[in-house]
Amino acid sequence: MISIFEQIRLILNKQFRFSLDQIQPETEFERELGTDSREFFELIDEFEIAFNIEINIEEATTFVTIQDAINYIEKKRINYDQLELP
């Protein structure tokens, strides 16, 4: 199974043509990747589709680094998994 980080790297590479070497957990969306607000929210949409979760827009605006997004997605996936348990 591919990790959340690897999936995010692939999304960034495919959608925005960022080099895979350029994308690390500590990479900052705006400062290092230069994503503007429109691109950032397009990424959030891609993350929702890829990880089958809903991302709160207000919470998404707190994502500075890729690791911030990974932590959020991991938390959401755990919460969804717990909802599905009998």
C-alpha cells in the first residue's frame, strides 16, 4: 500500500509538475512550491478524492507544510475507520 506522503507527492507531481525530489514532508506549500490560493484549494480537492475524506476548508488553511496535510489526513482516516466499526 502506498503511503499518504507518496500519494501526495504523486498528486503534486501530476497536477503541478513539481519534481518528486522537490517534495518532502517539510516542504512548504506556498513558500517553497509557490502554490497560490486557487492551486492550494485544487490540491485540497485532489486530496479529498484520493483519500476519500472531507477536508474542512478552515482547517486546510492551517496547512503550511506537506507534513501538516499528512497529519490531518491520517487523523481523518482514523476517525472514518472508527465510524465504520460496529
